[in-house]
Amino acid sequence: MARTPGQAARRDPDWEGVRLHVVSGKGGTGKTTVAAALALALAAEGRRTLLIEVEGRQGIAELFGIAALPYEERRIATVTPAQLGLPASGSAGGATKGSASGSVSGSAGGELHALAIDTEQALLEYLDMFYKLGRAGKALQKVGFVDFATTIAPGVRDVLLTGKACEAARRKGPDGRRTYDAVVMDAPPTGRITRFLNVNSEVAGLARIGPIHSQAQAVMRVLKSPETAVHLVTLLEEMPVQETVDGIAELREAGLPVGGVLVNMVRPPLLDAAAVAAVDGDHREEVALALGEAGLGGRSRKPETVRAAVEPLLDPLLAQAREHAERVELERARRADLQHLKLPTYELPLLGEGVDLGTLYRLAGELKRQGAA
């Protein structure tokens, strides 16, 4: 069942125990925006979250209005329940249960960190970790080996990208606590998300033994565990919904853990159900009368004067009503398609032109209220 924007009651989170949230979606659905909002929501109540970008677009930096991110984890925001329009769930003096920070209260600020993974740097890090190449790795970088390796063996690139996210999700500090309570990956689009995550099949033809194979197996153990959930972002439009349905079928076939469906940019209905049902009838005279009663004829109450004033408005208004009714019906059909998936579904409102920090915090609040975080 879909959770709708603006619900007053706050739900318990649907994804307790999940540490790695993979966010995918068809291009144009606002995937990166939703991933950032989810990361903010997960960081509320004194938690520490890492938001990872793997496509090299610096979309996170653009959203948060900061300089391009280097290949290192750094804090980019703090967030409290109050900033999301929510009451604190914990007492002022108690630590949030299970928080990586350990001593942060539910009303205090959580931390959002970010990482833009650089494939070249990740490969050099990998070579140094498993093969102790050190300076030799830098030499390989200079002669173009890194580009060569990731081009002829794209599976290696996916192992590196997913491996970095899985490592962050499982990492522990000296005190034995997890470094991050949650990791959110802004992943590739729906059309290639299954292949991207199913790295084991990609590297099978490259090496059946050795560090690369072992790394792929370790990554798959995390990705197929209950600690991972793959969420898909969509719009209430035919192509994005169909791609979501197909993507979920592929994920299930590959044995990857499907999360929820995040419906973005939902527009509120302007007409109630009765008005939508009646829009195809002949209501020209009723609309003209209503416009006249609203004062569109000016001070004059002469029928001919009022009619002359409202007549130019009738056809455009009726056309807009029919167009709106058609959209409402189409969106209703798309919702039905999504309901057949039998997955938790969350709806985020369309908030006008552009996305700024205020928009992100509002969307994060919606996700928190609806139980997505």
C-alpha cells in the first residue's frame, strides 16, 4: 500500500536491520535527489549515514551546493528531526539505540557524510591492498593501465564500486561499533542495476580464483544479505513504471533483495473523484453560472454582460479539466500497476522548480513520516 505525502502520523521504519540502501531508477525520475533525501532521513535522530555516488557526475555536490567531492569520505550536513518537521523520538539525555555514534541523543544532530567514488583511485587502492604495488601502482596510472583494465573488463569496475560501498556498510571502528549506521548508494539506472550489482557473474569469466574472485564473492555475500535493500525510484508515468516492474523482476530473478518503490514528483489531484467522473459530461452552462457567481462579470448582474465576460474562459477551463481528469485516471492505473508488486511504496510530492537544501529536508521528512527511514 502506498504511503501518501503529508500523512500526519509517523510510521515505524520499514527497513530496520538494513545497512546498505541501493537507490536506482530510470533517468529523469530524480534518483539522486531521492537518494540524498533518504540519506538525510536515515541520519536523523543522531545517526551517522554515508551517501555514495558511483557514476562520477558530482550530483551530490551539486545538490548540497558544495565543491566537487574528492575521493574521501567527508561530512556534508547535519540533520535533526526538527529540521525534518518531526518530533524527536528519543529523550534528550539518552543515546539513540544502535547508533554508530553511540553517544548522540535522538534530539541531537545526526551526520551525513558523502563519498564520490573515483574508479581510477579505487583500483589503485585495490592493487595496493591486495598486491602491495605501492609506487608501481602509480606508474600503472601514468601509462593508462587503469583505463585499459576497466574498459576491457567492466566487471572489475563494478566490483570496485560495489565493493567500496559494501566495505563502508560493514566497517567497524576500534570500539567495535559500525562506522556508519547506514550507507546509501546512488546507483546506476534501473536498466543496468541488476548487472551492476550481480558482479559475481561479471567476473566469473575473468578469474575463478584469486583476490578479484574473492572480492566479488565477499561483495555478493553483502549484497544478497538481509542488510541490503535495493529501492527503485519512479514516476506515475507509463515508461518509468514499466521499467520499475521489469527491474524488480530482474532483481528477484538474480536473487537480489528488493526494497521499496519510491514514487517521486507526485502532483496532488485538483478535482475530487466525483468531478473527475463528471468531466466528460456537458457542463458548459453550469461552469458559466459558477464563474458568474464568482464575480467574473464585474459589478453588472445583467445576464448578457456576465455571459460576455465568462464566455472566453469556458473552452480553456473545460479543456484543462478534461486534461487533468485524464492524467488522474492514468496515474490511478499506474498506481494499480505498482500495487501489484506488493512492495512498500512511498510517494513524494512535486515541489516546484529546482531542488535546494530546503527541498531535500522536506522530502527527507516525508520519507521519515512514511516509514522509509
